[in-house]
Amino acid sequence: MRLVLLGPPGAGKGTQSARLVAKYAIPQLSTGDMLRAAVEARTPIGLEAKEIMDRGALVPDAVVVGIIGQRIKEKDAANGFILDGFPRTVAQAQALDDLLIREGLKLDAVIELSVDENALLARMQNRVDETRARGGDVRADDNPQAFKTRLDAYRTQTAPVSHYYAGKGELKQVDGMAPVDAVSVAIEEALTR
Ligand code: ADP
């Protein structure tokens, strides 16, 4: 199973990915997680990405395409993967098509979690409060200003990715405003339709 999960920050991609990982025994490939690990490890990519991510802007296409190009060739991704947070621009979607063609692979589905924008800021604030309550580290970009930049990036750069897949007849939309379990059920339905 090779899936792309699309949706704005706070749409629940991470939550739903975790469930799909357990169900299908395939890895979740989150470019956000991989970039945060690179920042943490102070690799050259991490050093380049840190300031961009902290602002809430997108790191260059070539950087994330390079990361994903390597990652999908690893052994644990041989039976499939869930792409979470990638592709985030039409150029990335086209690069992904090229990568898949080169590997002789095909996407099984592109699922978009649609969420009312007014709900997203509150979801982010909730995540911050919950993280603080359990004594965890709050993400540097989970603050109102960076979040606004992330939403702007989503609107201008990532929303066209949905149109890209819709144009190819590959997009399936799921209501991300429903309760978590209902969203999971809707994703399962979308995968079989
Ligand atoms: P969220 O979905 O909550 O916005 P992510 O963890 O997916 O967060 O991404 C965090 C940040 O990492 C983004 O704001 C961006 O700076 C960077 N990033 C992640 N994936 C990509 C990507 N595919 N292209 C460019 N930048 C990315």
C-alpha cells in the first residue's frame, strides 16, 4: 500500500498515519519528522532547514525530494509507505511521480483530510497545551506567528497539490472534522472505493 496523506497543518495526518502504520505494517514517512531529526542531529540539511522551519516556511523542494528519494528505497518501505507532509508543492508531486516511475511503483491512493481553517489554530493550541501538560518539548513552529506562515504556505503552495492529483483522478477526500475514529473509518472506505 502506497499512500499520500494531504491536509493542512493540524488536519490530523500524524494521528491517522499512526493508525495506518499499525494496520498495514508499513512505515510513515513524514518529511517534517525527518527534517526535525536532521535539525536535532545538526546535519548539513538540518542546519539549512532549521531557520526556515522555525518560521513556518517550506524548505527547498530539492532538499525534501532528495530525502524522500533515498528513504523510499530503504528495505522497510519495500511493501509500501505512507507519505505524510510530502508532496507539499506541485514540483514535489511531479518529482514524486518521476521517482515512482523510476522505481516501477505506483501510488494506491492520495487522501486529503479536509478541515475547516477556523478549527486549525485551536487544534494547534490544544497540541501545545497537551505537550506542555506532559512535560514534552513544544515544536518551535507551534506558535501563532509561525502557524500563520504554515497556513499561508499551505494555501498558496500545497492546496494546488490537491488539484494536481484531482486532475489525474487520484484524489479522495475525507472529512477531517469528524471524530478521530470516524476519520479512520472514512479513510478505510476511501481506500476501498
Ligand atoms: P505540519 O503538518 O504540522 O505543518 P510537518 O511536521 O509536516 O508539520 O512540517 C514541519 C515543517 O517542516 C514545515 O513547516 C516545513 O518547514 C518543513 N517541511 C516538512 N515537509 C516539507 C516538504 N515536503 N516540503 C518543504 N518543507 C517541508
